[in-house]
Amino acid sequence: MYKLSIIIPTFNLENYIKLAFDSIKSQTIGFENIEVIFVDDNSTDNTFKIITDYSNNYRNVKVFKTDENSGFAGKPRNVGLKESTAEYVMFLDGDDQLLVDSCEVLLNNECDIAIGSHINCYDNGVFEHIPALQLGRTEVFENINDPNLLNITPAISAKLFKKELLVKNDIKFVEGVPAQDLVFLLESLLNSKKITVMNYQYIYFRNIHKNSVSYKISEKYLLGLIKSYTSIAELFEKFSINYNTQEFIFKKHIGFFTTQILRAYNLNILTLEELNRILNSDSFKELAKKAVFKNNSEFSEYFQYMFDGKYRDAKTAIDNIKLDIEIDNSYLIMKNKNNNLINQNNNLANQNNDLTNQNNDLTNQNNDLKNQNTTLTEQNNNVNNKLVELKEYTDKTDLKNKELVKSNESLKSENSNLKAELHEIKSKRLWKLINKF
């Protein structure tokens, strides 16, 4: 059983796919614990051959192909989701790269969704650090109605999802449109019970180049954004998200949409006729009728400017919208700073406790050494006392030995004298005996 499945949609990425695949192979949890699922969206270059070779060489690599090119990543991701078998799933674009410990960092959380930050890498060598949360904090969310959480960056590759959450709530990507990752993320967040955001953990490098979808503005792309925003508005209505929060979130997304319109206008990517057709389409008018916009006079003014082709006025209008939620946001910033200080204080307290514990350990070790030293001293004194006793005993023994030696010498002398006397007596008796005969 794999620890997680990584789903990678591909389309004409022959020059990038190796970097993405190598970044998965180098993961600290072990490549063998990862199920890699490539879904090719009918590439016209060598991408499909490259990933097929991976599948032939590695048993944990699967390759699928869509029937026809869908234009966006939603359909390939849905195919990958259906084929995944692990408890958790991740998504990685085929031209991006994971950091070496990304999977381990995300998996080390008991939650429905784990979210990290990412780094944008541009063709000109510029690196841009993108934190997951606007306020820059690390937090576990159980109240999904937090505007800052719903305003989180939609970068899908920096997030881990419990597959049970997606299957149980039938959460899938909207197919054939851009911003499908934003809709998928918000629907997942709104259905979650517990979400962990690690703002200071970077998960992947997002390579932004001239072939990236975000650089390609077309009528299909802009109409797709409108469809995605409409889906988001319907999600918010379904989950009864208050209007202040909705306005706070939509201000950013509508601002992005307006910037794309201005790019298409200023760079002559689309004609005025094409832009007018998009901004007077039934889908854009339906979006403008959503309660979150209809009940806000400033948003109503913005949409009217867009209908009339006054794109710069519309951009100024969206930028100048002042929302009540911004006051709450200021409070959240102060709350966050306070939480950071509390966390820092807790960290210092923990460090102090660690140092205290280390000091106690050293004190205990010192006491143990003292006790050992006392025991050794007592043993040494006992040995010294025994040595003194042995010396005294030895001295006494030597003295007795000397006395015995003297006594022995005296006995030897006396014995010699007695032998002499005995010899003399024997001699005299022998002489008398001889004379008698």
C-alpha cells in the first residue's frame, strides 16, 4: 500500500517532465512509497513516450491518456483521482518540482487537508516566495468560516488531500476551464473538518514560463474564469458563507480577472469586439446577478463599467472597494502577531524547560558522581585501614620472628654445649671401661 498518490497532468512538457519526476524520486519518504500517476492530455511532442518509459521502468508509475485534448488540467486530474489507490493524494504540474522533503512534511499531519507554501520561479531568474496564508502564520483550522483560510492561494501542488474527503463529498475538478484548481480547493476546504496550514514550509517550485496557462489569454480562458467564479459563488451560497467574507475573497479574484482583461486590451491579444462579447455574455451577466455582487453597490458599479467597456475605470473601482472585512482583517493581523508572540514565548518556555531538564540531568549526574566518589573514598579508607592493620600485624610478626630467631640461636648454642658435654661424658666412661680391662 502506497503512502500517497501524486497525480501529474501533462501536455507537451518534454523539456520539463524529467525535473518533475526526479523531484519525486528523491523524496525523503522513499520513492517506493509513492504512487505516481501521469495523465497525458494528448501531447503532440515526446511527452507521452517519456512518461511511458517511466511506467515501463518503475512498477509504481502509471500512465493514462485522455481521448482528446481538454485544454486545461481539470480532466486529466479527474482521471488521476479515479485511478489513485493511496489514502492521500497530491497534485503536481509536470513542469514544477517538489522540494526533497515535501511529501514527508505534508504527511506528518492528522487532518483532511495539509497546506504548505511555494516558490514561483520565472524565466528571467526571479524567485518569488508565496506564503499559503496572507497573514503569514502556521495554524490548524477547524472553523472553516475564517476569511483568511478561504482566501488562501489556490496553488494546488502545495497541498495534500485525504482521498476519503474527496470521494465522500464527490469533489472533482471542473473540466475544460481555468481556475478549476481554485474551485476544487474551496469545495474541499468547505467540506473539511480539520485543515493544517504550514506557512513556513515550502513544498514546491512553480516554474512560470511563456508556455504557462497563466500567460495565455484567450476568449476561452476568460470565459472559463467567469464559469469558475460562478461555481465559487454557488459554493458560498450552498455553505451560507456571509457576504462580507465573500466580498473579501471575490475582490482579489475579480481584481485578477480585470487585470487579465486589461492585458488582453493593452497588448492587443483580443479585439474590442471579442472583449465586448465576453463581458456582455450571458455567463458574465449571470455572475453579476449573484447576491454577493448584486447587494453591493460598489461591485454593481464595477460590473457596469465592464459591460460598457470602461476597463480602466472598472480596475480603479475594484481596487477602491473598501470592505468591512478589512477591519476584521486588521484585527486578524493583530491577533496573528499576538499568536506569534505567544508561540515565541511558548517556544522560549519550552527551550527553558529543556535547559532546566538538561541542568537537572547534569545535577543528577553530578550527584551520582559525588555518590560514586563518596563510595570510592569509603572503600579507599577501608583499604587503607586494612593496610595499616596488615602493617601492624606484619611488624608484630617480624618482631616475633626475630625473637624466635634469637631463641632458636640460643637453643642451637645450648644444644651444641649439651652435645659437647655428652661427648665428654661418653669419652670419660669409655676411658674408664678400657682401663678396667
